[in-house]
Amino acid sequence: MAQGLCITSELCQEILTAEKRLETPNCLNGSRDTRLIPLTDWSKYHPWPPLGGLRHMVFHGEKTGFSRVTVRVGRRILIDEKKFFEFVNEMNAKTGS
């Protein structure tokens, strides 16, 4: 039983660490050019795509390549903002839009 509590506290620590990254301009490896946004908070920063559309992209991420945009911490899904817009630009280039 104590081992389960240890895993839970480690998971909580990972989530807190990820949230601290969101609060500061520094993100992955000290880089200031991206931030991790929780999937459910995406609409606080960007009007598109809506939450349902974003969840659809995450669900089909292995088929479409969108999985490289996401970072999973336990059950929490974070979206790498820079990689998201790179992904969108690549998809637009492929379709010729």
C-alpha cells in the first residue's frame, strides 16, 4: 500500500513541476520559445481549435502525427504550443492551403 502512495506522490510532483513550467517563461530545457499548455486550458490562450477538436486530434494523434505535439504527465495531457503551430503549418503545406 505504501508503494502506491509513493507512486502517487511522485506523479503529483511531476504534475507540479509541469505546472511550474507553465507559470514561468522557461519551459523544456530552459528554452523560452515554447510553453506547455494543459489540454483543458488551451482555450484560455487560443480561440482555435475548440476543446472537442483538440481532443479529436489527440485521440487520432498516432495516425496523424499529432502525438509529437503532446506531452503526457500521468493522465494529464499538455500541448507544446510551438510544436502545435509547427504541426498546423506542416499540414497546411501538405494540403496546399
